[in-house]
Amino acid sequence: MEQSQVKEKLAEFIFAKKERQFDPQITFKQLMVKKTIVWCWGATEFTGYKEDALVFKVRGYKHKGYVVITLGFIDTYNIHLLSFKGEQVGETITDIYCDRLTDAIDSLVETV
């Protein structure tokens, strides 16, 4: 699958899942408070998709693909896992507060 097709699938997914806009840079900074954990995921290509999502690639022990973070209506994060082809893998994890975001992603991507 071409990269442009994957980006198109990601954009469609984000449009369907977004609840409210936020600043992805702030979310990135919240993740990087525990940067050694983030590095363990093999996280790369952090991208703020407009003001709708923070998207990045991971190569963790449990998940290899994209992590998409969106903000819910009640100011909690939603975490979505997608394959490298842009298809959702597993269920969305919802209602994650900012202080638990890194640990919640780590439980999905890396730790057993």
C-alpha cells in the first residue's frame, strides 16, 4: 500500500474519531515527561494532525504500527492503535487523563 493511501486512511479515521480540537504539541510534551518509556516504543514520526490528533509510529513489543491520540469531550484522551496500513487494531481506550497517558500507551504497546 502506498504511503499516500495510508495517510488518506489515517485522515479518514481521525475525522471519524475526533471529538474536540486540542494542541498536539502540548500532548507531545506530556508524553515526553517520561521520554525513556516513549523511546522504548521505538516511537518516530510524531505528527500533529491539524488540531484533531497526535499521530506517531511505534515498534513496541506488543504493537507495531500507529498510535493515534484524540481528545474526548470531557478533556480526557482516547488512544487508538492502527496497523502500518492504517487499519484499526483492537479497541479504542477512552477516558485517559493526561497524567496516565504515557503509562496507558505503554500497556498497549510495550509491557506485558
